[in-house]
Amino acid sequence: MTAELVRGQNHPLSQSRLEIRISAGTPVAAAAALSDADGRIQGAEWVAHPGAPVQPGLEVSRQAAADHRLAVDLDAMTEAVHRVSVLLALPAPNGGAGPARFGSVAAPFVAVTGLDGTEVASYTITGLDQESAVIALELYRRQGTWKVRAVGQGYAGGLAELFADQGLSEAAQLASGIDEAVARGLARSVQAPPPRTSEGDRSRQAAAPAVGPDQGAAPQGAPGPVPPAYGGQPAGGQGHGGPQSPYGGATDPHAASGGPVNYSHPGRQTSAPPPPPPAAPPAQPGRPAQPVAGDATGWSMEERLYNQVWGMFEDLARTAAAYRSAVDFAESRMDKELEQALSDPRSRIGGQGDAAREAARARYSQLVDQARASLDRDVAQLVAESEVVEPALPPAFARWDNPCWHAYRVPMEIPMALRLGDLRLPEAESIRIPMLLRLPLERGLWIDSGRTDSPDGSFTDSHDMRRLAMDTAVAHTARLLAVYPAGEFTVHVVDPAGSGAQALAPLTQTGVLAEPPAQGAAGVTEVLARLTQRVDLVQMALRGGAPDALPPGFDTAQQLLIVNDFPHGFDDRAVNQLRYLVDEGPSVGVHLMMVADREESTGYGPLLDPLWRALLRLTPVPDDHLADPWVGHAWTYEPPAVPHGSEVLRQVLTKVAEARRTWNG
């Protein structure tokens, strides 16, 4: 029976190998600190955190997330360790735009479980207010036995204050290092969709977990509430670009009031509930229901498909987590059984020892096979769903090879989201999940033209990478132009050396650019000065509550600046202007798309770290660098590919240019 602890209460532990599962409802960093008999942390090496996630007997998550699973082996602790404290911290303000105090979010929930998934003790951390870091609970050694105690001690000064209170001399340095590691992890994370209300929940059943009762593993983060989906986007990370801020709330220069506008559902009327989703045909006995496109609830088919895609993404993330957890448990149990078999010298040799080892391996294979069968079942269900969803997707959500592009017409309204590629996991190669990003963009994009460690081990030289990066940037730009109404999206290009001329041909030849690509240092200076002035003007108008006071002829369309070959042609002033556009531009409709190799700008040192962190890193070749917001899997990102020899991209851009000329005429 689970012990539901209150602050200060303790409970004995009968197992040495444990999991600590955390549900916070918002991305938090999780760490674990070891301390001696006096409750003091001896040094930074006594703390397991996202920057150093593995310590003897401890393993914590490598990034901030709404759900965590920490592994603890008390038998692996040295005699000097008398206490293991589980720490939670909100990402630092410079690492994200999320909440700054625990009092503004749901109370975190912490559970201690055995490897078989049995919950030993749980604790809901209530009563927090201004605190940004908290000691959730502690496992402590008393007279040779271990116990768990609910602590709930919060610190308004964050991790630095927490570590200092624990007697750690380098508290500030360690806290800063953890913040940096968390920022890097958040930068790799795919942004989550806005939280679904009861009206927005998917009507179909979620994929079943991939483990049985005797397999002892649940999906990572399964307990507790579902975390906020694609909403919070904290910036940060080693140039991998990460989430920044919730969808909606961007400021629209068109708005008469000058206040924030909710872009989540343009023109939605809330006086009546949404229509029900299409019903699936009755399932045959013993077989799953047949999937139907748009079976999630929503106010339009577009919203239903959007919710359905994100439900598929979450289902695959969690069923893969369940499979990995089951395999980990099977390996742990086999290791323990082999250790027990070999601990008796009499059974190390001879038939008895061989039989024990063979039995342990057989049980391992049985558990893994059961987990794989459950995963295959869930993946097959998701593949069947994908096969009916993909053909039904509108152009903004569809691949370039979808027939809907051949019937393309310039839209009258901005769609909810945009497809930037696909995501997949190695355990489920048969399914690709569309990577949908909400509009308008809340952060810039970085198309990495540097060398990447592609999962298939293929190598692409620097020249090919630059060419592929520009081709990818043009494909993303064409899609952005295609999903906006005529006259509501303007594209500028900075190509100082003219090296991107061939890749940019579809944009220049169809006439969809605002002006020819700017070249040379003078062109860089002119374009950046014009866009930074635009940001200043719109911000002043909005802050003054007079958006209509903008100069006559002011282009109120969303603006996209494509920068190629950075930092060629950029001086220090231009670099500062670029950083300003990255930080301030998205809120007033100015967005950046960088096509660059970060290594080429190392001469600027750490000055440009915030620039790379604020951008969402995409690659022109498949690369496993993005993480989901639920369990933090490393997903392989696949860029959108225009079919070889297809003219669909030029045809779409030609229609966009024609609509723009009609609009301007």
C-alpha cells in the first residue's frame, strides 16, 4: 500500500533499487544531491544534475521536462553517503520564458517506486509560493536502514541558495552550470502544444502501455497530470534552439487596441461547443477500432487534425518510453539474478550455475519479447492512423508530395500551424510524426549548415551541407509564403557573398521577395537597419496604445529575414542588430531564418551564445537532436523534401506571386 506522505513524515524503504517519478505540470530541472552524516554536500561531484546526470548509484534526467524518472541504487552508495536529496528547480529566467516561482504552477508530485512499478511512497509538494528551487524529498540512512522523508523545503534564491544552505562552497558556480545545462536541454526540445482542456482532449483511446504487470515498468512520466503540450518555449542551449513562450499572446501590429492578441483560434466563437468529431465505424470483436482522420475534438477540421497529430506524437513518445523502461527493468533483473547465481562459489561452475544463468537470460528474453510485442501493437495502430491522417492534411500540415499541393490556392486565413519536417524514433522506423509549429512563429529558425552527426553515419562535406541548407531554407520559406494570405508575409534575404544565388532561384525568379537579395556589407547594414527600425516603431506604437499611429505606407505584414553565410559581411554593429531582431522581433512580427555554421562564428566567443540558443535548430539532413516535451526522447528530425524533379515548389510560389500582384494592384 502506498504511503501518502505529508511534509516531515517518513516511511521505511524495503528495496535498494528505486525509481523516483516526478510530475510537475511545467518543465522543471531535476537533480539529486548526496550528503554526509552532517547533511553537507562535499563537492560538486556529489550532485547528479542535467550537466552530469550520472553519479554512483544515481541517474537523473538530462533536460528539463514536466515529467521525470530518476534511478537510485542505494547499495551503490559509498559509506560516506547518508542522505540523497531530490531537488527540483524552475529553469532560470535567462534560460526560458516559463514560470519564475512554484507558487504560480500546479503543486509538483513525487513518487518513490520499486523497479516493478509498485509505488512505495508519494508526496505532493504544497504550500510553495516565491520559491524557484525546492528539496522535494530525501532518502536517508538511519541505523543501517534507509527511509524516505517528505521535505518540501523551498528557496526563493534558486539552486544557488539551496546549495549554499547545504554547505557547498561552490554553490553559485554549480547552480550556474546546471542552468546552462538545462538551457541546452530546453534548446533541443520540441515545443509542446498548448494544454488541452477537457473540450480539447482526444476522443480516441491513447496507445496502451508497452509493459505488463510483471514487467514492472511504466512509461516515463506516466503518473500525474499530462504536461502542458506545445506551449512553453524557453530559450537556451548550445545553439540547438529551444522553446520560448506559449502560443498566442504575440502582439499584432494590426490590432486596434494595441494589446496582446490570442492567435490560437482566430475568429473562434465560444458561445457554442465544438461539433463532435467524425465517428469511427464499429470495430469487429477483438480488433481495435478503425482510425478516422480528424477524430480529435476541435472547432474545425484543421484543429481536429492538429490535435490528432499531437496525440499521435504523445502516444508514440510514451509507448516508446514504456518499451525502454521495460527493457531496462529486464536487464536490471537479469543482472541481479546473475549476481545472485554467481555469489555462491558452489554454483559458479558446473551444471547448476549454467542452468541459473540460462534461466535468467530466458526470463530476460521473455520480458523483452513481451515489451516488443506491445510496442509493435501500438506502433501498428499508429501507422494505421497515420495512413488515414496524412492524405487528409491541409497544405500547411502536408508533405510536399501530398496531392493537395497540386490544387493549391492562396488561403484567406492564417492556419493554426506549419509543418517543418518529420520526427521518428529508432524503435518505430515505420512511422513518421509531422513536426507542426504553431503560427505565427514565436522564435527564429536556424538551418545548420555545419557538419551534423546523422544517425545513418553518412558524411556530407561542407560544400554539400551549405547547398542542402539553403535548399531546405527555401523549402521552409516557400511553405511560409504559401500558408499566409496575400500581402501578409514579406521575405527579405541577406546573402553577402552571393553564394546562395542558385538555391534562392525559386524565390527570386518567381518574384515573391520584397526586393533582390542584399549583398555585401552595405546591403547587410541597410536591411538590418530597416528591420530594427521597424521593430522600434511597432514597439513604441504598441506601448503607447496607438498602433494606428504608424507611418503611412507601413508594411504591417509579418516579416521574415533570411541570413546566409553568417558572419560574412557582418561587423560588430550588425551582429548586435541581429541579436536584437532575434530577441525583440518575433513579438512584433519580425522573424529570422539563419543559414549558418556555428563554428564559423567562434571568433565572437560567448557573445553569440544567446543568439544560437534563441533559435530553433533544424538540419538539412536527418539528425537526432530534438527532444519531445513529455519524456525527452532524442527524436530524429527529417527535413521536408521536395520530390526529385517536381515543380510543385515553383508552381506554388508562382501562385503566391500572382496573388500578391493582384493584392497590390
